[in-house]
Amino acid sequence: MEKLSEAAIQEKLTDHPNWKLVNGKWIQRKYRFKEYLNGIEFVENVAHLSEKMNHHPFISIDFEPPTTKVAGFLRYSSYRRKD
């Protein structure tokens, strides 16, 4: 598989406006929750799905405001062109 160009990635992200390209190698989305434990529950759900797909994103959890950031490294992401 060949890595997509930044322009091609940006084009694909137009269908996913909440996701952003970061430093040319990550796609990232932030999720905000009213309660901290709702963010923890969300991360647990992401962890289970990730394990099933054998694709493990980087996850960061902030306390104030409760925010969960999920990022995937493009080298392993679905934003690659298949031969």
C-alpha cells in the first residue's frame, strides 16, 4: 500500500469534518463529555473495538473539561491507497 498525499487525506477528511490532520501524520478527533466517567466509558468502548480490529489508536483523557482525544497514526490507518 502507498501512503496517501496530504491533499488526498484532506479530501477524505471532508467527509469527516470533526477529524483533523495533525503534523501531517495523525488524524485526531476530540470528544467532550459532561462527566469525566462518561469519557472513561467511551475510551473503554473504543478499546474493545480497537482490539477486535487489531488497530490501536492513541488515546488521551483530560479532566477539565472532560475531553477524550483519539488519534491514529496514518501509517496504519485506513487512509492508505490500496493496490
